[in-house]
Amino acid sequence: MSKPIFQTKVIAEIVVFVALSTALSFIKLFSLPQGGSVTAGSMVPILWLSLRRGGKIGIFACAIYGLIQLFVEPFLFHPAQVLLDYPIAFGVIGLAGFFQKRPFVGVNVGILGRFVAHFVSGVVFFGEYAPEGMSPIVYSAIYNGGYILPELAVSIYITYLLVETGTLKIFL
């Protein structure tokens, strides 16, 4: 018989890491008016889980986290925007799990994936908020980069600490 992907231990780990990410998402260094904020490393627990358990579990857990963020801080404009900004944007963070041997590459890929989803949503659904004369593409890149890049820096730094202390591989 094959071993099920979602063993009790893995399900419990998903719950704990998603809950920790959710708790950290309430500690905001700054927030932007139409959504997006820099937090105290809220993506790190789900990145950590993805790097520990792989891409499939990572994408699943990150998408769940995205749905929780939808309920915690909803910013609803259009059904496609909701999909792009919540389960898809956060779900792609789990792509980090496909780079288990190169965690810093994984962190960059996961967070870049989140940026791309928010960027597309910004261009398509929020381009009208661009200042007069500014391209919606430039506006979306600046707006979303304004909080994703600091989140990336925080996530890389904390991941560095987890790698250096060996904590990233604990309990595997």
C-alpha cells in the first residue's frame, strides 16, 4: 500500500504553520490602503512548511492560508480578483517546496510567484486607481512591490537564521 500524503502528523503540521502565519499577519509594520502590508514575517511559517514537506503540501497549505486571509481581511472586487489575490497568490508561495535543497531560491520563487499574482490582479482590476498619466502596469508594479519586496527581505533573513541554526530540518 502507498503511504497517504496527508498523514495525521502532516495535517497537524499544516494547521500549526498556517495558524502561526495567520497570527504573524496581525503584526503589521505598515499597510497599504487597497490591501497589502509588511508583517513580522507572516510568510515564513508557510515557507518553512513548504521547504520541509515539499511543493504539493506547500501549495495546499499556502492556498488554505490564502483562504483564511480572505476571511480575515477581505478585499473583494471581482470573483477572478478574489481568486488571484487569495488562494492563487498565497498558494504559489508553496512553490518554494520544490527547492528544498536550495531554500533561498525557494523563498524567492514563492514570493515572486505571489508578486506576479498580485501584479496581474493589480493591472486588470485596480489599474483605474493609477494616477493620471501612469500606466496601470507601472502602478501595479510599484504598489505591489512596495510591500512584497520588504516581505521578501524579512522572509530571506528569517529563513537564513532557520537554515544556519539547523531549525529548518528539525523533526523531519
